[in-house]
Amino acid sequence: MTQQSRRRFVAGMGAALAASGMSVAVRAAMGPQDKFDLLIKGGEVFDPSQSLRAKRDIGMRFGKIEALEADIPATRALRVLDASGKVVVPGLVDLHSHVYPYGSALGIPADELVPYQGSTTMVSAGDAGANNFAAFRRYVQAQTRTRLYAFVHIANIGLAGFPEPELFHLGFAHPEECGKTVAENADIAIGVKVRMSENVINQAGIEPLKRAIRATEIAGGGARVMCHIGGVATPELMREILDTLRKDDILTHCFSGAPNNAGRFTNIVQDGKLLPEALAAKKRGVIFDIGHGGGSFDFTVAEAAMQQGAMPDTISSDIHVFSGNTPGMPYLTWVMSKFLALGLPLEQVLRMASSVPGAIINRLPKLGTLQVGAPADATLVEIVNGPVEFVDTRNNKRPGNAYIRPLQSVLGGVPFGRPYHSPFSVR
């Protein structure tokens, strides 16, 4: 077997296991006298993956959902989490975040975000490149309760140089080393990140994206590109980016309204019109991801794009230390709430932050659902009804009638907070 073949084999193992529903260890069957480790009782379960919205109790055991029933007696559980009056949804999955603290000026510890957005799974969007991904894996991912996955940055320094742009010097972009890193970390690395804004790549044109695609080809195993847009150099380059992205690649900041260095608007909506190349990319299977952030979501772009046929596929936060301090408040549940204000039904909004990104990650069977056998991840929320105002990253405001408030999260059957497990052991 050649070295490249070995990389492809390793890279594909995680996805193959997920697709087959196999697990490394087979759970012991639950006997009549066995107890659930945790029972989430009395809540209204809303799981779009099962078209389910009803009062259900959830029994969790050995890190998996063991039972989903109308009524499970509290005596059958070692610990009970009272969800009365709350909505229980699948553990929320944030496909675009910055959770590599100590590795760049951007990162926030993922576990600190749980009270603010209810996420149980987060994806580091290119915080680390080939040179510093091992540190992310060993010292951050391994010691974080939140499930962490990652895109490896095409720049070998990742975002360590922030606020200096990592791709002004294309010498940092090594497809071979990046692809090797993705392949050797295939259990958590799902692809390659590249930022294509003019303030990041200057006048490099399409070359950084081509190198990112080449890295995924080297890695194999279904690795995909996450391509950041917002203020690209020219409208022509924006069209070329859209034409270059492949099925299952991700266009993040899809509804950005950020201008380029000259103040021109070069994103997927120009002069109120959706670029034909954007609609073609959508029809081709390119995934449109929100990636709100501190400067990458514009209500006017979102409204025009959605009206003209380019609906988002996933809702993500692009949360980091700078965006987290902006008026747009891009915490995942707040970003989801903005799409309620734009007229999307709650079921669709929940799906775009649970089962859809879970399937894109494709490393853990049933991630992002509350089906029996799924990871024992759940988020307890409240749907707060009443007038509310939302603001985007360009100070456009929109009224809403409700928002999603995160209350508590459970990861692998262990709540963040009470009731505490003894011994307190996680993964």
C-alpha cells in the first residue's frame, strides 16, 4: 500500500464507521433491573430528524440514548433532570466556530460557550494549520468536554498570526502538509479551511482555493473545503470561487455583506440580484453556511438570496472573542432566532443546527438527533415569545416575535451542571 493510499484509508475510516452505524464497542443490553445513568423527564421533545414534537422522556445510559418514551418512571434512573416546561432538542452542532484558545487571538474555550448557546458539538474553522494542529488536538480537543472537530487551515500557521492575514504570503499554503494533517487526524479533521477575502489573500486570485482543494484530494476520505467569503477582490473572483467549489464543499459567510478593500460589494448578491453562479453552486450541492461572526451576516443579502432560491443549509455562529463582543451577538441560538424572524419555521431552524451539520461532520453515527442509539447529547431551551429586535453585522435591524434561550446542555449523558455524576467522569 502506498503512502497516499494509507492516508486515504485512514481518512475514510471515520466516515465509513459513521455511515455503517458501527461503533468500536458494543453496548451491553439493558436488563429490567438496570438503571439509566440519566433521565431527562417531563420535557417537550422537538427533534426534526424524527418529525417529533411531543412530551417524551429520554433515558440515557453509557453515553447513548437508550430510550425515548412517553413516560419513564423516575425510579428507573440513577439521576433525573427535570425538563418540565422546557423544550428538549438534539444537542446543538455549531459548524463554524473558533475554539482554539491559546493558539490564536481569536479562540474561546468551547465549554465556556455552553451557557450562551447550548452547543454540545463545535467545529474549529481553521484555527490551526499543519504546524500547530497537533497542539490543538493534544491540549485543547482532548481536554474539552464539548465535542470538537476541525477544519485544518490551508495556511500552515492557521490563525496564529491574527490579526495579520495568514495568506498574504502564499508560501504558508502547503497542500501536501495540510492534506497529510487532515488524513492523519481523520477522526476529527473533516476538511480544509481557506479564507478568500481580499483583506486576507490580497491579489492572489483563485490560487488559495485551488490549494485547499488540492489538500482535500491528497487527504482523501471525503475531505471537503470550507471557503470563507466576504469582500473578495472582484465580482469576477466571486463568480470564479462559486464555479470552483464542488458538491459538498461549504461556502461559509454565505450571506456576508462585507465590502472589499475598495468598499465595493462583491458577494453573492450584487445590486439586489443573486449571482447566477451562486444559484448554480447551490443546485450543484455546495453547502451554504451562515457563519454570522462579527462582520459576515447581512439581512439584506439573506433576504434577497433566500427570495431568489439560495436558502441556507446550516446555521453557525463564527463565534470568537471579537465577534462575541459585537451588537449582533452571534451565539448560535441567537443566530438561529434571526432566521425565525426571517420567516423560517422552528423545525427547519433546529434541523440546520443539529442533524444537518451532524451529517456533514460524518464522524459519529446519529450526531445531531435524539434517536435511540444516538450520542446522549441534548440541549434544553425555552422559546421566548414576545417582541424582540435583531441586528446584523452592518447595523440593519429586523423585528421578531420570538427567540431561543438556551437553558442547559447534556453531553454524552452528563449534564453541564446538576445533577452531578459520581464519579464525575466524561469520555
